[in-house]
Amino acid sequence: YKAFVKYANLVSTKGFVIGCSDDPLVSRLLDEVHSRKISFTIENKGDWRAQDIKYNEYGHPSYRAVYKGQDMGRFDLKVPGKYNIYNALAATAAAYAIGVSVDIIRDSLASFKGTHRRFEIKGSLNDATIIDDYAHHPTEIRATLQAASKLAYKRIWCVFQPHTYSRTEKLFDQFTESFIDADEIIIADTYAAREKPTDGIDSEVLAKALVSKGQSCRYIPTFDQIAEFLRKNIQPGDLVLVMGAGDIFKVADILLEN
């Protein structure tokens, strides 16, 4: 936290520090910053606020933006989830601060359809949708699955590859709380990068911990084994969400071959 405060205070008095006041630590940080600051919020007080939020059948949000009490009109996004409302508010705050008009901001956000490996629809198999996402931190995982839960799928399959042993060990308890919105979970072998396995903490241990919390979870080590299992078990109307920062995207590629 101290490092972030120090970094934020490197911004000149002519610049802006933009932060989410719904996050307690960020809100505290904004109070300690010496430069100009802009806050955005959904749930608390802030300079920019999203209210009257609605979601369409694709999970894409629409909301009314309010700036310091002034109604700035309705904004429609082409990317799903509450977390993308936060992203849009941050982008809006930054653009408006440097003089971009509200109409241009609104049109730009409405035309943005996402980025590579961020809730990216890869295709379908047996009328089940295959989506790839880069999420690998517990907060990202939970936000992405929460967004997926607002869509009209029968079941959400989450195929997750932990990213490094050290991260999995450090954030283990948070990981066990991150998959609440998944109906079925598959944990692949850990993407080790340059690390060696850590005694006692691996993908199988994580899978067992999720089972102990009442979730339907299985450890399947290899991508080919995962793809084979999914081919036999996914049903029309399901969503397969392949998730992680390593090479787990290959599962989607294998599923969609031929």
C-alpha cells in the first residue's frame, strides 16, 4: 500500500490520480494523494457514478452516468459484467478530465467489443459456447465468473490453470472462495513458468479444497484429458470458460479442432 501511495504522489499537481471509491484501500489512497484526484463508484460516493444499471441477455450492462450530481446520459457497453462498468467509469473519468466530450466517450465505449483473451468467444462445440479469459488472480476470477452467471447458460464450466506455485500458495485461501459462480470446475496442472513445485501446494490440493467447500470440482492434469472429458460431458446451452494466464487457452483450441 505504501508503495502505491508513494507512486501516486509522483503525479504532478497538474495531473490526475483516478481511483475507485468502492475499494476501501483505493479510497484511503485518494485521501493521501497530493495531486488532483477523481473518484468513480457504483455503490458509494464519488465524482463519477453509475446508477440505474441494467443487463441485456448477453450480460452487457447499460447505466446512467452521473458526474458530480449532473446526469450525463445513458451509456451502453458491449462487454459483460459489473467489473467492466468500473473499467468504463475509469476510462470516462480520464477522457473527460483531458477534455474529451461526453458524446465521443459514449460512442467510443459503445463500439468497444473487448480485447484478446478477455471473455473472448472462441466458438462452440455441441451447442456449448467456448470462451477464453486471461483471469488468474482470485479477484479477476470471481468477477469474470460473476459476469458469466448473468448470462442465460444452463451450466458454467470453469477450466482453470493456476499460475505459478508461489502465487497459488500465497493466495490459496482466496482461490478457494473465487469459484462460487461456477457449476463445474476443472483444475489443470499448474503453469510453473520458471518455478519448481512447492511442497504441499499444487493443483490437486486446490481441487480438493474446492470440493471440501461443496463445489463440484475435479483435478485433470493435461489439456488433452480435459478436452476429452469436456467432449463427453458438456451439453447444449453450457458455457465452457477457459481461464488462466499461462497456456490454458490451448484447451479451447483442442476442443474446436476439426
